[in-house]
Amino acid sequence: MSAPPGLFAQHLAQLPPPVVGDLDAALARPSLAALPTLLDPAALPRLEELATRARATTLQRFGRAVRLFAPLYVSNACLSSCTYCGYSKGLDVARRTLTVDEVEAEARTLVDRGFRHLLLVAGEHRLEVSADYLVACLERLRPLVPSLSVETQTWSDDTYARLVAAGLEGVVHYQETYDRARYAETHLAGWKRDYDRRLTSTERAAEAGVRRLGIGALLGLSADWRADVRAVAEHAVWLQNRYWRTEVTVSLPRIKASASGFQPLVPVSDREYVQALAALRLVAPEAGIVLSTREPAALRDGLVRIAVTTMSAGSSTEPGGYSDPGGAQEQFAVSDERSPAEVAAMLEHAGYEPVWKDAFPLHVL
Amino acid sequence: MGDSTDPLHVAGRALTSRLLVGTGKFAGHAVMRDALLASGAEVVTVALRRVDLDRAGEGDVLDFVPPGMVLLPNTSGAVDADEAVRLARLGRAATGTPLVKLEVTPDPRTLAPDPIETLRAAERLVAEGFDVLPYCSADPVLCRHLEEAGCATVMPLGAWIGSNRGLRTRDAIEVIVAQAGVPVVVDAGLGVPSDAAEAMEVGADAVLVNTAIAVAADPVRMARAFALATEAGRLGHLAGRGAVRDRAEASSPLTGFLS
């Protein structure tokens, strides 16, 4: 049985159609209502101006500092079928779920490389990556790692509360696309097929006391990437207003071809990508913007100066890929292959402080 | 920098500089250290959530705090009294100082201080022997409560933190200054040196500045500018301004001969 539409789904359904208006007015007073204007192709010739405004907003709010984190893939086992994903059920790829000991080994490798913020990532397999398994991972890692987040399947309210009690700080659930029809076309079976269960999960996680929520969309999954950027911005500000104690970060990864044979529906050019992130910064000035190693080094280096506040570095998207690589399929190929130290050096050279630790370990408090 | 004949007494310490500084948002630790030195400040606040004792001596933020500066650990990131108290204890264990800048900010967007939880935490920390410097709303009654709770200072905000908007709370600060029996440190929102001068002229005992220095194009020069402005504002306050009048008044009145 499908979940009923949640509160944000109702908000999204009532949103007026996008109106492209006067660009000068939109730049002078950026707002959610002005976002379609900032995202319009007609704004591209003034991208430098948009980027300049976004940079000033980012600097004032976040300073000359960029938080660093690493994804720790714990499993690529999956019971959901998603057309774009290298972990999709039924694909003939090497599967692996790390034992809790192996998860600890990966975490120790990452801590040695400097990371104090880790994101545990898994496919959707509620037997192999159960709530009990995640609790065991969190309890094992929390003496080592000040900030732990998860990017897994969605959970029940009770489970989010259990994970928080075990030391979880953040939850990342990308909606992938907010377009219901396209969502149905790309999420064919499994737990993730239920659009509304997916979308309400951030609300339930916030209710359960998760301190950091990550949301996002895969640009290129839907033909109308501007609509997805708008939905993400609306979602971020809506969450900030409703769950005012919760820190919200957003991410807009551009989808890549994967082991599933998927090809992006529409290419989002580099200029359009910068436009999307700069516009997002202006209309959601307090939202952290996360950029992964899916994007190439030169683009990441440029976006740090404009809108990005959190980056991964030296990432492996293969379970076991840091301490014992080669045994399992990666989710996607990274583009920025620099080491964490090299990314940190780039940030320092660009006039930014790489922030490795920006949390206190909740368990010792 | 500062006036040794006009010390600021905070928690048993006599400070000559009335500018306190922070360590967040800088482009790097080296420029932060240079700006701290240029500020002439004696007290520097550090977010405990940024301190990584596992990296001590290997580039942690504390390695770049100039020796001799008084460290003021802060509880930035704490969302309620309970977290702030436990974080303060961690800070005291790690740094050995009983000083704590109490920050309780449950709303990550505004980072507005929570008056209720701040007061609760202050009461508990004072009872545990901390010297508590609470970041708080510019609320005269709250400042009374914090003083009665035994805080070493009150630290009302000048404007939203990080906003660089200046002394937006001037009317409230004037009341707080007039009534306070502990030093009043205007914290947050001061954007340019003249904002610091204004706060000091109004009668604040000190100011705390971070973002305005850290994100300036030249943080070292801006730190020096804030130091000068803070001292100028203090001198201006001590000198006592003349009355403000609606219209011009001659310096040599025509009827002066009558007196």
C-alpha cells in the first residue's frame, strides 16, 4: 500500500506554475517566487552577475570555510529497481555488505586521512542493511567519529529515533526527481517505488530528532531539471521553516551513465549547473550546498568560490573501497580523483579553510 | 593596544584591550593568527566543535592561537541547556580554563540565542564553578536574570550573528548598559569599525568581533581597524559627549558677557 501524500507533497501540489519575470528585479530581490526567472535560459548571459551575488551571500553566511566529509559505502545490496542506478536489483554486479568490523576498518582509514564527518551509504536491502545493522555500525563508530550521517533506504519513525539514540546526526534522502510521472518511470519496484513514502521520510526524520537533513535531486533524471531545482529549493525552505531546529543541506548531483546502462535524459551543461547552484544559494541562503566527487575537479574548484559549502573528497563508491578495494561494484565513477589532502590544499590555495571537524561527538556529551 | 589605566575586569582578570575576537570563518589558520595578533585582543573565543584534540600539534585551530591570549571556549552548536553544560565541561577538561562563552542556538538559520535555555545553562554552569559569559538577546530583563544567576558578563547581540549590520539593538543596549552590574560585551553583528566605536560610545564595556574581521578582504588590517575604533569609542564614552540640540548654537554666545 502506498503512503499518503505528506505535508510537503501538499505544498508542492499547491505551488503556482513557474513565472519568468524581470531578471533585474529577481537579482535585486531573490526569492523563491523569483527562482524560475533566475533559472531561465534568458538569465544565462548574466551568469557572472548571478555568481557574484551568490558568492557574496555564501561568504557572509558561511565565511571562508568549507566542510569536508567522506561517504562510507557499507553495502551495495539492493531490493529496489531504479533505472539509473548501478546497484539496482537484478543487475549482475559484484555485491558486498560490509561486516561491522569491516565498516570500522573503513572508518579508521578515513579518520587517518583526516575525516571527522562520515556518511554511511547503502543500497536498499532491509535484510542486509537492517535497522539493527545500522545501529550496530553507529555504536561502533561513534567513539571514533564526531559526526555520523546515513544515506540509506527510508525508515519508520521509530527507527529514525533508534538511530538518533545510537548517535546518528544526519539523514540524507534525495527525492531524485519531484516529478511524479518521471519518478514512477525510473523507480520500477521495491521500497523506493513509493514516491510519497520517500518524500515524507525527511519530515519523519526531522520529527524523530535528526539534526541535519540532506535533500536533493538528480539533475538530468527528469527532462525539466529547472522544475527539480525549484522543488528542491521549495523543499529546503519549507523544511527549515517547519523543523526550525534542523539544519538543511541540499545537493543537485548531475546524473551519470551507470552500470544499469542508463543515460541521462537531458544533459545539464556546466554553465547551467553553475546557474542552478548560484540561484539556489540566493533563494535558500541558509542552506548548506553539498558537492560530491561526481563532478570534475575544475568545476568543483570553481563552485567552491560561488555556492558550495560542503564537499566530499577522495571518495570511493564501492563498499570496502578505502581499506580493501576491488571486491564490489561501485555506484558511479568519481570524476574528481584527488586525495583528501590534495582537495584540502586546493581549498587553502583558493583562500578557504578546509573544515574537517565541525561537530562535537554527541555520545560523550 | 588598549589603555592600561582603564582595565576591563572580567572574571578576576584585568584586560587592557576591550576588543574580544573570534576564530571562525577565516580563510585559513595562518591569516587567522595574524589577524588575532593585529587585533591586540587578549581574549579569543574558539568553538569547541571545531577543536580536534586528536590533531593537536598537527594543524588544529588551537595550534594557531597566539601564546599568551586568554582562551574563551564557546559552546557553539549546542541546541539546549543540557548540551551546552556538557560541552562546557568537555571544554574545561580539554583546555583547563573555567571560562566559557555560553551559546545556545537551537535555530541553525538565525543562530538566535535561546533565552530560556541560556538562562538555565548559566545557572547550572555557575553552580559548577564556571565563569560564564553568555551570548544573549538584547533583552534588558534577560540580562538582569543572567546577572542575578552569577554570570561574569552579559553579551547581548548587536545584530544577527554574521550579518555585519551594525548596532541594530542600540536602544536596548543603552538600557542594558545603564542597569548592568557586570560588564556588557556587545557580541555579534558589528560589521565595520565604526559599529564597534558606536557600541563603545553608548557605554558597552567591550565588543566581540569575528565575521567582520574574518571575511574582510584584508582581515589583518580590519582587525587593527577594529582595535583602534574600539579604543576610540571607549575614550569617547569616557570623555562624555555634549548635549544634542535641535538647532545650531554658537560656540561664543552673543549674551555671554551677561554671565
